Amino acid sequence: MKELWQYIRIQLLALTLPWRMVYWLVNIFAEKNYRLDSQSRDAMQANLRVILGENATEEEIDRVARETFRNFGKSIAEFFRMPRLGRRFFEKRVLVEGKEKLDEARSHGKGVILVSAHLSNWEFGGVKLMYMGYPLSGIALDHETKAVTRMFNKQRERKGIKTYPLRRGTRPCLEALHRNELICLVGDRDLTGTGIEVEYFGKPAKFAVGPARFAISAGAPIVPAFVIRQPDDSFRLVFEDPVYPPQSGDKKELVRQLTQEVATVCEKYVSAYPEQFVNFFPIWEETA
């Protein structure tokens, strides 16, 4: 219940206070959390040592890690402010790049698998797509309590996004693809223990196999998509080139190939925006 009441307080503040005050409070709470949550802080710093490279100083790693906590706090506050944010907000504050790539992928009639990383406010990307008229479903990780999971999913459903639990989302997502709809997955973390090893920042790392398996089962293209926070806290929603599943071959090898392509694109964006990377769990064996 403690977690639930924490989120209820965050939602009340996000819905009632002006934007500037919300962000001011976020910075205070993020700094406090950075000092107190040693497990998340140490994991982020260890990940950043790989992402930033061997020439990064400890001062730089500390600075970027603190910024990731601030950006994550902003995203949580923005998520709970969504009931107050309508079409006009998303038209003005979330700009789209590469829409033609998404439309080309969808023109084949087999749906589209959108794959992103734990980068910036990916929830805003889904809402933007709904306001643009794209039917969208997603798979989300359950929280520690059912009440918190319901709270998060209700936020998404209010904006028209269908959300399915991690272990029971396969069938409804395949059905959505067969209707030529979009499904959205965050693919840079193995949450089920069934992930496959890929090269990520020059080192072996486990990525989720769900996107590749959906692509092979439905014949649907994967479109990597990323939401990037701008200095004024507006956003860019960027679509990369579609990745089409091969028509034949060894299934395990095809899954590996597709997942590697996803990892390569994710690396490009995480490398460019490390301060917006919000995966607070060890990625590589050496960071565990």
C-alpha cells in the first residue's frame, strides 16, 4: 500500500500544481532518491560506465546518472498529469519525425510492432499515436501490487491504449496485428528470463525476444521508435526504418538476427541521449 499512496500523492501534485512547480519538486525528489536508493544508483552508474565508454570520468558518470533520475521523475509526473493533457498539448509538444516509415510498414496490412528502449517518456509516444488515429496496444510489466498496476493501466486506457500483462499479452497482441493495428513493446530488457544474447555497446547483453517472435509469427515489420526529450521539455517522436522478418530460415537464428537489429538501433539512441536512459537494472554481467 505504501507504493500506491506514493503514486497517489504524485498524481495529486501533478494534476494540481503548475508545470514549473511540478518540475521543481521533481528535481528535489530525484536528488533525494539518488542519494537514498543506492541499488538503482549503483546499477545506473555501472551501466553508464559501459555506455559512456572507458574515457568517461567518475564525475561525468555521476552527473549523467543524476540527470537520468531527474528525467525519470519528470516522466512519472507527466504520466500522471495525462488526464489534463489533450489533443492540443500533444500536437504542440510532441512532434513526429519519420511518419512515412510507419505508414509504409503498415501498408502491408500485417500490423506494425513498435519497439523502443527505456528512454525518455515513451508513454507520451503512445498517446501521440492515438491522437493521430493509430489503434495501439501494449504489453506492460505488472507492479508489485495489483492496485498500482490498475492505476497505471487506467491512465493508459483513458487515452485509448489497450494494455495487456506481460505473461498474458501474446494472443491479444497477435490479434491486434492481424487487424493491421500497432503494438508497442519496450525491448531492451529481458523481463521473462527467455531473452537472447546480442551485442550491445560491444558486449553481450540479454534482450527481449518478444518483438522478433511477434514479427515472425505475424509476418509484421518491426519499426524502432523513440521519444526524445528536448531542452524545453517538449518531445520528438522518431520512427526508424522498418525491419522486415525474413520469409524463411531457422527460427531461432531469425529471432537472434531481428533482435540484434533492434539492439543496434537502441544503442544508437541510448548513446546519443544517455541522460534520458532510465533502465535502473544491470544490463551486462559486469554491471550486475
